[in-house]
Amino acid sequence: MSYFFVLPIAALVALLLLARTFWRRPITRWIVSGAVGGAAAVAVLTLYGIFHSTSSTAAIGILFVPFAMVFGGAAGAVVGFAAFHAVHVRERMRQGVRAGALAAASMALLAFGFIYAFHQARRIQAFHRYQQAENPEALAAAAEENRAAKDTFLLSAIAANAKTPTDSLLRIARDPDPALHHKRREWINMFDRDQLAVMRKVVRNPNSPVETLVILAASPDDYVLADVCADKRTPEAILRHKCAPNDSYLVHWSLAGNPSAPVDLLEALPRTKDKYVAHGLAYNPNTPLPVLRELAKHEDPLVRQGVAVNPSADTTLLTELSRDPVDYVSRAAVNRLQRKSP
């Protein structure tokens, strides 16, 4: 995010380079003075509003000061251009009219920039407020409001909050908007740590009922379905009829690590062709012993380590792994053997 703060500096450097070349021209001095004055005025007004705000998250608005300064500098430069023609070149009325029109357009652009920055700052404040909210009724109301507004940024914070009522999570899961199933791309989502799709937040919410898993098993997005297939609460029918037949590697990885997955489904996964499937199976306590024996010979030491710490590994298998050439694999097997000893 540091590049935001480079914008006004870059603009000022460009302005100074221009001024150095053309500074002897009076019009340049008016333009530069207007730009500097506009940027400074906007910065002062914006910072004044931030530091006099009663909101606990008002400081977030500092991120938008460089944007406002760029708009203020551009508007100030046009005003300086117009003022020069109005004061020094009265006979060139046409240029003055054009300069006035440009100034008006710049002011309109500046107003739009202020409104946009203010709106986005309010959204960021609301996002953090929803993340920390404790009142289920307020979260339920916010969920309905932002579902209607199709604001996936704010909905993601509500969907992830463990205090959000189950009814609200169900309503979100049933929402037909396809944007809720896909990763959020709007720039403002960088203020969210993982930027996951809203439906993935619903699946991962510890307060989410099993019914949401059943609903979202029909998701068109493989990432959402993979989260459903990884959840140990997902009904077996979903694992058999939605997860197992799916060819997505994401679904295979998730199913391999699900401790509730039926043994026959785990046995059928492509463990020899996909090391991530092998890794999931190696750590899965529900993986049958014959599969663990096969994985104990896998070329990836992390897979062998998974077998060594798997509670389903027997003494014979652990003894073999205790002689593994990779130190952390053999050490894990020895530790498990010691715990198994009476």
C-alpha cells in the first residue's frame, strides 16, 4: 500500500521538472502555484477532518490523503491556468472561457474524488466494525442491507463473524448472486487478509449450520466446493455424490484431508499422481493402513513424516520409518514409538 503515498510525491517531482524548464514563463508560475496550493489545501482540510473525527477507525482515511492531494493539485493547476488568462490576457476571451470550463470540470472531478474517497473510507470502517461486532441482531440487519446492496466486501466480514446468526448465514448461502461464489477482485478487498469469496467465508464460519454445506455443495466455483469437501461435518451423501466424482485437484486435496471421508473414497484418490493428495492422506487419521504403508515409501519426505505422525500407523510401519534417511521423518517415527510403548 506504500505506493499510494508515492503518488503526490511523483506528481510534485514531475511538476518541479516541468517548472525548471519553463519557470521563466509567467503562466508556468501560476500553474505551479495553483497546483501546490490546491494540493496543500486539500491535504490540510482532509487531515483536519480525520483528526477531528469521533470514529475509532478514522485514521484509515489517511490512506486516501495522497489521492485527494492529486485531485487537489490537478484542480489547482487548472485554476492557476484560468486565473493567469483572466488577469493577464483579457483580450483572449476564448481561451479564458475554455480555461473556465476546464476549471469547472476539474472542480467537479475534485468533488467526485472527495465523495469516492469518503465513501470507500466509510466502507473500510464498516468492514472492521462488522469483523468485531458482538451483537447478532445488528449483524443480521447488516447482512440483509449489504445483500440487497450486493456489497461483497462488507458481506465477507459479516459472513466470517462467528456472532452472525445461523439464519443470516443460510440466507447468504441461498443468495443467487454468482459474485458471492468467486474471489473478490475490487481493489478495496486488499484490506481483507485473505480476500476469499463470501461463500467460502460462510463455509468456514464455525457458527455455520450443516445445511449451508448442503446448499453450497452445488456451488459453481471449485474453491467453494473444495471447502465443503474439506469440512468434517459435510454429510457422506455430499462427499460421495458431489466431491468424489469431481475431477478438480482442489476437491481431491480437500477430500484427502477430510477425517470424515469414507475409506473407499480415500482409497480411490489419485495419490500416486498428486503429491498433495498423498500429503493429505498421510495426515488423515481415517486413511487405511494399506494406503499408509504405500505412502511410507513416497519420495516426498513430508508425506512420509505425515505417515509417521498418523495415529493409524502401526508399530511395524513406525519402526520402518524410524530408519528413514531424513532426520525429521525418523525423529517423528521414534517419538510415536515412544508414546506407544507402555
